Amino acid sequence: NYGINDVMGDYLLTLVDSLDTLAVLGDREGFANAIEKTLQYLTDFDIDSHVQVFEVTIRMLGGLISAHIIATDETDVLGMRLDTNGTYNGELLHLARDLAYRLLPAFEASPTGVPYARTNLKYGFLKEETTSTCAAGVGTLLLEFGALSRLTNETIFEDVARLALAEMWAARSKTNLFGNVYDLQQQAWTQPIAGISAGVDSIYEYMFKSYVYFGNQEYLHMFEAAYSALLQYSRDTTGGYAFYN
């Protein structure tokens, strides 16, 4: 059933997702040991796993990239730098790059650049894949893909994520609201309910954070317009929902 993604993923999701947490908590030994365990049991992503692009990006790709940045931070703000003593040599970044390339078929199979919600890490895009996705799943990729492009000097990752966000922005309503469920083939919202709940919430977060992280004023303008629209059109004191149109 291609409508169901592999939630567990068959990889060390919980361990990788918590790597930066150990660093933020100041547990240097735990951080180093967790990276060692990750590299011991996770050598690549050549895995027959049908994953959700959004979830694997924010949790697995983001976990690998953030831990790599912390472990190689020249300023060593957190006191967690590991690459100076030979215990870490950029392996997490190599894993992140491998994973990101395996997610690209979800973008490349799309007629517009809006990625399919799911893909297979080993076999790539499956033609039976569902055409339904959501605003958050499309617009919440730029931080991780953009950071990876800057770390690897390969622009393809940021390019596809930026295009995906641009397509979602182009699909917004005349009042600057996003719907929830979007169909890639129809190029239209099939669940046009606006709000900040699951399915759309983090697109707002990532527009603002992308501005903060990359300094691109375009992302700030997007956020300000979308946020203003929420305040003006989506707030309903009766407890109902505002529709996209």
C-alpha cells in the first residue's frame, strides 16, 4: 500500500534526531558516544524504506546536519567540537548527502517541482505514489536542504527546496492563505481549509527561520504577508475554521 509510509524507517531515527539535544544539554561524552554509535550502525541509506520526505528531512537529515555543524564548529560555543582530536571526520555530513540524494526523486518526478510526499530510499520514486501532499510537507524543507548545499557546495539541494516553497507560495489564495492538502497532478488544493494546524503549521515557521538563517529578504516578505493574512482572515472566535478562498 503506497499510501502508507514506513514510520520507523529501518534506520536510527531516534538516535540521530536526539544528537543535537545531547550537545545542547552539555553532555559531551553522550554526544560523542551517540555519534560513534550512529556511525557504527548507519553506514548509508541504501535501505528499502518507503519514507515521508517531510519527516525524514526534518528529523533524520536535520539531525545529521545539526550534529555535524556542532561537532565541527570552529567557535565551539557549546564545547562539543570533536573534529580536533581525530574522533570525527565529517562522516555525518556524508550520510546527510547520501540521504538527500535519495530524496531528490520525489522532486524530480513532479511536474512542477512540488515534491511527492513519499519516496523509497533504495528504489526511488514509485509510479504508484499518491499525488496528495500538504503545505507543510512542501514548504518545510528549505532549512535542511539549504544548509546542506552550503556545507557541500552543491546547489541542487537548496534549488529544489526553494522551488518547492515558491510553488506553494504561488498556489496561495488571493488573501495570502495556504490550504492544507494539495494535489500535485491537479495542481490545486483538495482540502482548502486555512489555519495553523497539522499539515500547514511549519511552513510559516520555516519561512521566518529561512530568513533568519540565510538572510534572504524574500522569505521575510513571505512570512509577513502570510502571517498578516492569518491574523486578518483565519481567526474565528466562534471556534470554526476559515476557508482558503
